[in-house]
Amino acid sequence: MNNLMREFPPAGDGQVTLANWRTAPFSAWAFSHVREIIATADIPNRPGDIWALASEPDDLADLAVDGDMSLNGYLDATYTDAYLVLHDGKVVFEEYRNASGADTPHILMSVSKSMLGALAGILSDKGMLDPAAAVTQYVPEIADTAWNGATVQNLLDMRAGVQFDEDYEAVSGAIIEYRKSTGWNPLEPGDNVTDLRSFFSQVRDGDGAHLGRFHYVSPNTDLMAWVIERATSTRYADLMSEHLWQPMGAETSGYITVDRLGAPRAAGGMCVTLRDLARVGLLVANRGERDGVQVLPEAWVNDVLHNGDPTAWDTGDFAEYFPGRSMHYRNKWYVERGDNPMVFCIGIHGQNLYVLPGQQLVVAKLSSRPKPLDPQVSLLNLKMIEALKQHFKAG
């Protein structure tokens, strides 16, 4: 990493700002310092109740990832900030780079969506949220938008018929207005002050029927956070803390970005440490259990594994990124189907969580990749997972 933000006050061309924080080289520092750039809400842990992770290092230096590429070469090639491998509940590999560190929360980008999916599963199991209910039952304010008629489950599965172009490299259009509304982009001269909840009222055009193809729309998840707050009369960050972060035994408090009125960017703004992200994966690998206590409902884990619609996936937005793989998307988690199914989460710029319950294998990765999407790097990630699967299968 270069010397960005190493001297204070930083030089003008080395200053990380709201205008440049998601672009290289600034992102290598910004992704681990988000709360210094954007307003956030804390997600407290419970310091006296931390889920201990035993350490049993495994020499992975000679692991062949892609031809003669080593693990270290893979970490370089994929712009890794932090990487951790758990096997049988034990840390077998852990490394930090750039501005990241063991105690430093790093932005999850769209892995945040999967955290919401887990929270929604907990709340549903407790009778606090009805996935079959219409979204308008909780948020009648969206009755005149493209979400009218959609159910909570449609939002969770990205199967709401909403027209929204998720083009991360766009310089104008709805996605830019969306980012401004969340506080992720600066307002330009002449812009009106905006906020996330008022943005929803602008989304009026449909894109097919609800319960149709898998159609990836980030605002679905932010709307889902509003649904959750309405269903519980409780702030989203507090719900995440009370129902997931503390019961899971998180080692460090997380946080989430919020707009000017406190609405959470549930679609991408959650920031947590690498180890705590891995703990979420370990919960899933353990069918929701932590030391014999059910934190995630086992029925929710089974629902994620078995109840997604592969036809909706095959006709949806991301099938081309996973050629030849049998896939589905359920409750904001991706699943590669088969005899050894893999449950995983994806965030732009290289945030990943992979879980192979059958092998008790969990891989957490945080990155500052320059491109939001990079098919070649994504393919390399999957090759790394295959190498780890074979390594631990052989072991």
C-alpha cells in the first residue's frame, strides 16, 4: 500500500474523501476506515461473551491455486486486505494487509445483504416478521412504486419486478441518485438534499412480474431494512446487535453506514472484522449453532440450502458469472447446489464469505479490488475454493 493517510494533515492528492473513497488507491485505506468518511450506527458486541476460535495453523504456502500460482500469489492477484480459513471450527490461516487489521472493521459491501438475510431469518423464527406478507403491509408508503404487490420473500430472494440498472460504473442515472440518498456520494451543485427512504418513491417502473427471474436490485435490501424496522419498531443496527452479533459472540462491535436521517445502508454498508465475518460463516456451517445454542434457526439454514429456485437463477442477472454451475439464491445467500453444497456471499470490490457445511470449511475474504466486478478475479476465487476443498478432503 502507498502512503495514503499516513501523514496528517495529508497532502491534497493523498486525502481520502467522499468523492474518491471507493476508487483505487484510496479504497485500500477507506474500506477499513468507513466511519471516518460516512455517518454510521454502531452494532455492539458483548465483550464478556466472545465465541473463542481455536488456532491450528496449516501450512498452505505450497497450495496450488491456479497452475503454479501460490496462496501468496493469489492474495496479491485478488487485492486482498484480509483472509481467513476455518476448518473444523479452528483458524488454519489468517493474514492482514494494507490498512486492515484483526481489530479493524472492514466494509462488506453486498455481503451486508446476507447479514440482513440472517437477521430476517431470526426475526421470522421469533414471530416478529412474516416473509409471506406484502411489503405494503409494513411500509404502505411504497404503494405507488414498482414494489407494490411484492412480498417480503420477494425482496429477500431478489425476485421483485423492479426496474433498476445495477451498473456500478455508471456516472449518471438512478444508481447515482441512490448513492447520494445513502450518503455514499457527495451532492453536486444544485442537488436537493435527499435521503434513502424518499428515494424509494422515485422507483416507479416495473421490470416483469414479482416472483419472476432473479433480478439483482440493491434497493430491495434497503427497503427490507425499513420493513424490519417497521415490523419490530426497533432500529436496524440495534436489532442486528441484539439478535445476531451478541448471541453469536462477536469479538468486535461492527457498524453500518446510515443516511442523513439514520436509515441504514443494509445493502452494502455493514463493516465488521474478518474474524467476526468468519464466525457468521461458522454459524451457517454448524446449522445455526454456537456451542450448542441455536443462534440462527436451523430451519432457516435448511431453507437457504434447499428452497431457492434454480430456474429463476438460470434466467437471472448473474448466471453468466457462474457458467456450468447449478446455482440458486435464497434469503440473500448464494448456493452452489450438489452433493457438497456451498453457501456463500459476494460483495463488490472483492468481499466474500464461503461456507462448505459438509467439510466444515469457512473462508472469509476482504479486499480493495479496483474494479467493482471482475469476472477473472471471481473465477480465481472459485479456483482457490476448489484447491482448499481438495486440500482438506485429502487431509
